[in-house]
Amino acid sequence: MAGFTKIKDYVDTSVLNGAERYYSWKKSPNQATTQGIWFDLSMSPGNPIPKYWFDATPLTAMNVAQSTDGGLMHGSNVTPSNKYLKELMAMCVTAAPLPMPMILCDYLLYYPTIDDSVSGAQTMINNNVLTRYTSGAGVQMIAISEATRTGGQSFTVNYTNSSGTTNRNTPNILETGLAVTGSLISSAQTSTYAAGPFLPLQAGDTGVRSVQSVTMNGPDVGLFAIVLVKPLAQFNIRGIDAPVEVDYLKDFPVIPQITDDAFLSFLCCPQGSLSGVLILGTIKTLFN
Amino acid sequence: MAGFSSMDNFINAATTLNQRWRADWNKNFPPTTTGVQGQWDCLARGAGNPPADALFNTGTALVFQPVYDNTTNGTSIWHGGAVNPAYKSIINASAFTAAATVAPCVLVLVDILGFYRVTATTTTTAQATTNTQMAFATVTCGTTNILTTASTGTNYAINLFPYTRVQFTTTGTLPTGLSTSTDYFVIKLTDSTISVGSSYANAVAGTAVSITSGTGSGTHTLNTLLPRYTSGAGVQSFWWATNATPLGAGTPNCSHSNYTNSKQTSGQVTPTVLPVGKTACENGAIVYSGTAAGKYGPFMPLAAGDSGTAQINGIQISTTWTSGEFSVAMCVPLLTLPITTLGVASERDLINQIPSMPRVYDGAALYWLIYNGQNTPTNSAMVGHLDFAWN
């Protein structure tokens, strides 16, 4: 049976069975981010190599997977076992962006290059569908800037929710004025329509299965992608003097599952510029 | 057995059975007016994910309206739906703000059970509420003196609390020993079986009403007021402004002129010194919260010896608010999460760090209250998550 029925299973898996993997990662963003604006590290150089959200046909759904796109290495597929996040370590030796909360996500599907300057609905082409978390349960949308922007306009997204109900609509979402590729354009600290990293959904919805269209409420300058992600775990780099170490059984017991071929990367919310900053760490997974 | 009896139980539920849900939320401070340091607000009125509610200023005034996780326009934080016969708990929580002048603050997660809308803010006499019990569970009597309960509608039989005051209705004839339009008090035997006492004291003593003759006929229904925490045990209440237009001028004393406590005793009143309402109280603000004389924390004070509220029978303001409306919410606080520092996420492990594993009942409607440690700007964004697991 996949998973762990008791603590002894968990320990045996790690200690006796060797079903544990350990990988390191490093990201070196070079964008001059600003305080309080969420940022996606996927497009930043380092290990893993960048994954660009403008590398495919505009407005056309593209799947994301470790085997084709990279992301944090977490080991090969383990079916019929299940794989879990056991431990995570992260550190940053530059004070400017700290303290900095980070969220580990499984990136599932993206819609490249939505044009801020287009008025009217931009219709997505859904030739590809979710291959992980296929119902969309718990799946969120992030909107990542692909190019410099003016900002200040708002937009809405028409989507299908995790129950399969179509024609659902987000409220108006304000575009941040931060002209930095990789920033989450919905992210704002205090403004009408301000949102966090994830796009707000229509009342009653808890997940997203697909996006049908995006409508700008007025012309702006810029390009962005919408990526469907499943948040898995979060942690917090508080200072340059101490790496953050999280054991997801002992510290924040949730033991997130990492599905086969998951594409893992981070969202972060710096308190200053990430230009020239090195963020590095390790990830430990185990499977049973 | 439902719930977690060991870490083995937990790891099995979380991994093998995948009995968990992660809720990522972001809520903004209400949009109308800057929050005042020392004052409490409810974030239900703020935009974000889930979006602002469009519930708490709707419906018939002074009538108790229950709230569930799927109530239209309720926009509570989704926790994974009903899991009975399992028990669900919160196991981790986090919250973060990058908005200047939000930190420090304190967030309190509450399950709002229902509310009374109050629209007559120039009436200074006690306003009587309407507390109509609703169908909570169907019951059958297969064993002498024991009733088996089953969920009905949006209510879950598993949520029935001991000593709840209930009444029965039927489409036929109740089993001999039970009558309609009569108060009974629950003696909880299991999550799906009860007996009933003829008084609160009898229920506490375990003295059951004798149900002597079979099943009766038709469908029998057990009715309660509250959808969860049905006896009122641990249930608090708070008054908050729930309209985009602020309350008018006025600083009335706020009181429950009559409430029923969790021992099912009616006629209880808010003790002196009465909470003082805020003039021109803004959308989302808890009207009597603050630091000045006559100000209180988020919840209405209870009479000495009381530990919960089963229902509110009368609501009174001593002088007028010249306009506007407010709402009286019945709730149970589940979790406290202080955000100490700008940019630093507050993280709570509720199994190891602060072992509490707050239970989330099926149908729970989860919302955040915020204690403003500073003057919180409108629309300030707060972000976080909740991990739930059940077994």
C-alpha cells in the first residue's frame, strides 16, 4: 500500500530501505524586485535552469513537467509508491530581500503571453489539460509578468472551476506597476483589488481546472502568463545568519505529496531587491 | 474511532489515505476606512481569496440565519468539505503581510455559526429576535429510549452537542414518550445515537425520557437553532458593522438584553460595564472594540459564570446610531495567529509546537478576525494557508 501507515514505516523507508533522495538547488535572480511584491523564481538562472513562461504559442495551454521542463529535481517517478516531501532547507546570504516567505508549488499548466494592450477577451486554446490534480481541486492561478509593464489596469479571468462548472469569473484584479519580469502581477500591498500570489476566485470556488479567457479592463503595457499551480509547502527565510530547515513530519506535519513528474519551483515575497541575490538550499524526498 | 489517537493514525491518514486539505487564502483589510490601532475587524468584508462576503447585510432583520461553508455569498475559507464520520482538525497555519503598518497584528480564526442582522439603529428599546429551530437531523427509535440520528439538509447529525435544547416534529406520530412543541435536552451517546432528558439537569444527570413504544409513524425530525456547537458551549458573539455605508453618529451602549446560555438558561443579560459602540463605525469593524473606556475585545462579555451562548433573545442599544446597520455574529474561536513583524510569516504547527489540533466541524464557515496593532490601511493584503487533516 502506498504511503505510510505508521511512523515506523516512515523511519524504515528512510533508514533501512533507502527510499530517500536528496537534491540541492540554487536560484540567482537578477531582477530588482520591490518590497512586498511576490515573485516567481522559475525564470531565474541557477540550478534548476530557468523555465520561461513565454516559450510556447501565446494563449495556448501547455503542460509543465519535470521530465520536459526541469524544475527542482525530486527524483524519478515512483508509482505504484507515493513520494513525499520530507525536508527542505533554504538560505540567503544577502540581507536585502529578507525576511522572505516562500511557497513551494507544483506548476501544472500555463497559458503564455497574454497581451496587456488587447481590449476584449483573449481566448485560450485548451488542447492540453491538467495531467496532475486533474480535477483542479486546490489548484490556484498565478499571473507572472513576462515583460516590463506600466501597470495600474485591472483584468478578469474566465475559468472552469474544480467542480467542472464553466463560465466562472474572478473579480477585478489590479496589475501591479512593478516592471520586473517574474513578478506576480496580482500582488499588491494595499490597493483596491489587491491580491496575494494567487488570483482570487469567484465566490464558492476552491480550485481551477482550466482558463477560458482573460479580459483587460483597459489597455496597459506588458505581457503575462497565467500558470496553474498546486501549492505544496511554505517556509520563511528570516535572516542571513540562519538557514531555514523544515521537517514536514516533525515541524509542520503535513508531509506534502509530490506526484510523479511534478515540476517544482518557488514563489517568494522579498522585502527588497533580488538582484544579484543567491538563494540556495536542499530538498529531501522519500517514497513508499 | 474517529479522530487521531496517535501519530501513526496521523501519518496514515495524511499519506496513505490522503485525508487532508490545504487552503491557501489571501484576504484584504476591509476597503472602507483605515483600521484603528487596538480595534478588531472581521476580514469577511475584505476582498481577496475567498472574496468579500455579500451575506452578512442580507436577509430578514433580527432573524437568526445559520451560516455554512457553502452558504451562497458567504465566502468562508474552504476546508475540504464534510468528512463525517471522521473528525477534521487544523494541523498547520500560517499568515503573512507585506503591507507596511499592518504588523504587529493578531489574527483569530472563527467558525461563524450564524448571525442576526440589525437594521433598526434608532430603536433604543430591546429588539426581540426570532430564533426558529431548523430541521437538524432525522431520528428513528429502534431501541428503547435511544434515538438514532441521521443528517438532513445542510446539517450534520455528527455535530449535535450534548445538552442541546431540541424539539421534535413529525410527519406522523412520534414514538410514545415524546411530544411535539416540547423542549428536550440531548444526552449524547455516540455520534449517531442519543437519548433525551426532560430538562437540562436531567440530561446532565443522564436521566433519559422513557420512550416506551416503538417507532411511531412517519418521519421524525430533531430541530435545533445552531448548526454547529448546538448547545452553545464555547459560542461567543460579536457585533460588527456590515454595510459599506458606515453606521451613523452615536456611541450607544451595546447589550444583549436577554440571551440563553449554554446551560440553556434564558434571561441572561450582558453585564455592566456595557460595551460602548463606535460613532460612524465603518464596514467590517467590531463596533465596541478598542482600548478606551467601555471598549472590549472582539466578543461580547457574558454574565458571570457563563461560558457560551445558545441564542440571543434581545438586542439593545442605549442611544441611537443615526443610520446604518450592523450584524450580530455567533461564532467559536478556533485559532490565534500573531503576525509579529512585517515580512515575517507567522507559522503554527498545531500538533507539535502548540498542540491543539482545533476541530473543524462539518459545514464550518471559517473567517478571520484581526486585532489591529497599528492603524491598518484599507485593502492591506494578508496571505496564508491552513492545513487540515481528518481521520
